[in-house]
Amino acid sequence: MSKKIIVADDAPIIRLMLKDILTDAGYEVVKECENGRHAFESYKELRPDLVTMDIVMPEMDGIQALEQILKFDQNAKVVMVTAVDQREFLMKAIRLGATDYIVKPFENDRVISAVKKALGKE
Amino acid sequence: MTKHGSWFSGQGSGGRGQQETVTPDRKEIAVGMADIKIGKAPAMISTILGSCIAVCLYSSKDKTGGLLHLMMASSKGASKINNFKKAKYADTGILELLGQLKNFYGLNQRSLVAKIFGGAKVLKNVTAPIGENNQQAVKEILKENGIAIFASKLGGEKGYRIKFDLETGKVKCQIFGHEFEEY
Amino acid sequence: MENKDKIKIDRALKLIAKLSIDKSSQVLSKMIKSGASIELEDVYMADISRVTEEVMLKADNEVVGAFIDLVGDAPFKFLFYVNTKDSLVLTDLMLRREIGLTKEFNLYAQSAVQELGNILASAISNIFSTDFQISMKPKPPTVINDFESIVFQEYVIDAACERNEILIIQSIFRIVKFDIHCSMFIMPLGKSEQILQYVTGFM
């Protein structure tokens, strides 16, 4: 059975790009979310195997959503996918429990290897 | 391939609501933000605007008029020393336009009619009703000065392109995504 | 301000402009997997009436623009825009598919410009953080599709409400293979002038 993934990003084109990459690699994208709040609500509902999470999003940013998801489920796998390449954000995400931190623009291989590595930790 | 340059050519003093007289052989003159241009037929005065308001004043008898491109309703609180731009505000800008038409062409407000355009809400995440405030202020100030508004096209969420023909007093107005309409 | 301080600020601005624009062209090229050259790189003070008048005279295009506020120690406003028809090509480039598949301006074309703006603005804030230890973070973009003059006016309007002259860092990139021109603007706000003083300490 395919591993289930939620993709959270406020840009529809990035959600489409990630969905294409993940689907081609055999994963199932069960939900696309446009902000952190929607990502958290969807996580609680669907309990996916992994979430890809942007940081800069309206309503609730990705760092806040990461925190909420990991409070809810300390075993959640969340891979940050963001254009913000700053130590402060990287350290905060990793300290909170993000599995990986991918900087945009990303290569397909980088996304797949991060997802495989995160799911391989089970 | 077109050679691109910076927008700013470095010319012009900017600052004090400078007017530029439109001479008959200059076909189309553009009015930037917080500025006024006046002139006579056969010239055309044009502008493009979003939340700002264009106030076109015209004397059909003299085929003379002017366009004010204003940004804000009130100059209250603005520092009036050091490069104060009267054309930025409805209250000072409309008076400045009237003053220039009187001083340069001898027109008084009895001979003038107004057409007003703009006041759109282009950026949806802007909470302050700038466009609406501008609309309200312009209507009030024109009324206070006894100038009738012959036509108006206001509001919406897209930009306006205005061409004010001093030969006829007609204003062609195009809202983004639509054709020109005549007012 | 003393003349030598003005010279230092001027050099700081040019350094910021150079680093930001160089990084942006690299990031843009990587995002669309196609070379983007820098056609224009300029820093200037502009009178709000004159510069908006010149945009009206020079530009008569329909564009899609992404506005991003960079908040933090050095607040900036960022703008990235491209002709509406060229946004369709950028969409196909970003999605790595055949050029021409995106035939009309739709959600993905708008999103392509939104995300390019986000990535470029973030790249610039990353430089401030890494090279100058100045913390900056982009806010979510706002996108509009309108006349080029409107996009520029709405970009400068907040600053123009407060002052009559604005400082602008402008660049134009050319995506060589497709002859697409993209415009990018960076405008320092308020307390960024203090930051420029701080940056001179690195020079």
C-alpha cells in the first residue's frame, strides 16, 4: 500500500509540482493544504505517513503548524520545503522535530531522498 | 530587442505640485501620482490609476482643462514645509488645480465641470478603505466649490486608464480587462 | 549627514543591490532551468510623480506582479513582475513541461509568478541573514494582474503617502532562450536606513 502524504504550501503550482514528484515516486498525496491551519486539521483527520510543509503561509505559518502537529502526534514525520534558508528557521524547525529541511528551488531527487529517509526511520 | 532603462530619468524637480503647460502641438501628456497637468485643445491629458482618484476639470467654452491625480483624502497631519505636494491630497489638490486654471487661463469655477475616476481597491489585503475615502472626499470638496460632477466611474478592483480630450471634454476610460468607454 | 557617511551609504546600497540581484538571477535560473541574464541593475532616488509618470509613458503592458513585504530588522518591500503572456511560458518552465501547454492566464500562471516572487524575495532575505546577520523574513505574497503602471503605483503607494522621494533598487532579468523580461524592485522602508549604516560597518 502506498504511503500517504499531505502537501502544504500556499502556492498551487508548488503543490502541483510536489504532487507530481511524489506520485511518480509511488506515493499517494491524500490532501493539498494552502496554509498551516488546514495542514494541522487535515493531519488530525487523515493521519498521513508524512507531511511536506512550507514555512511562509497565511493564517498559520509552517513552523506553527509543525509545532501543533508534533504536539498532537510526537511520531509525525514533517519535511519542511521552503524558500527561507536562514539558520534561525532551520534550527527552530529541527528543534521542534522536523525530519528534514529542503530549500527551494528544489531538485526532484532531493525531495524523494528526504521523504524516503523520513519514512525509513519507522 | 528593446534596450531597457531605469524608470527614473533623473529629470524634473519634483516636489511642489509642478504643473506643465500642455501646448497645442503636444498630443498626449501623462500625469503621475500626486501631480497636476493643465492645458488647452487639441491636447490630451492621460493617467493610469488604481486606488488614487483622477479629477478632470473642463471648460467647454474655452476648451481648457486640467487633470489632478490625487492619492489621499486629507492633508491633515501632513508636514506643509519642505517639499509639500499639494496634488497628493484631495483638499489641497483640487484647490491647487482650480488655482492653476485661474492663474494660467483666467478660468473660474463657474465655467468648470468635473469628471472623476478611480478609487479602486486593487490590493485585496489592504484593510483601510483608501479608495472609498478618496471618493467621498473628492465629491465633498467639489460640492463645496460649486463644481458639478458630470460623470464618474469609481470603485472596482482593477486599474483605470484615462484619456481626457481637451478638444471635446470627453474622457475615455478603460478598466483593466475591458474596452474603453466614453464619459 | 556628513558627505563621507553619504558615500558609505551609497556604497552599502550598491553592495546590497549587487548581492541581491546576482543571487536572484541565479535562483531564477535554477527555478526555471533556463539561463537568466541581468539586463539592468540600478539604484536611485525617485520623485513619486516623475517616476510614476515615466512608467506610464514607457510601459503599456499587462503584467502579473507579486508583492512581498520583508519584515524584521530591515523592512523592505519587494516586487517581481512579468508580462501576462510570458507568465504562461514561466508556468510551463516551472512545471518542466512543453512550452505552450499553458494557454491562458489561470490559477497556475498566477501561482507561478507568486512563487517566483516568494523565492526571489526569500533569497534576498537569506543574504541579509547570512552575510550581514540581519534578520528578515518574507510575508506571504500578494499577486495582481493589471496594467504595469498600476502594479508599480500600488507597490510604491505606501511609501509615497509618507514621502515624496523614494529609494528604489531596480533590476531586469532576461530569460535568454525565450526572450522574456522580468522586473524586480527592492525598496527599503523606514528603519532600513539604520540598517544601511550598519552594513557600512562590513565594508
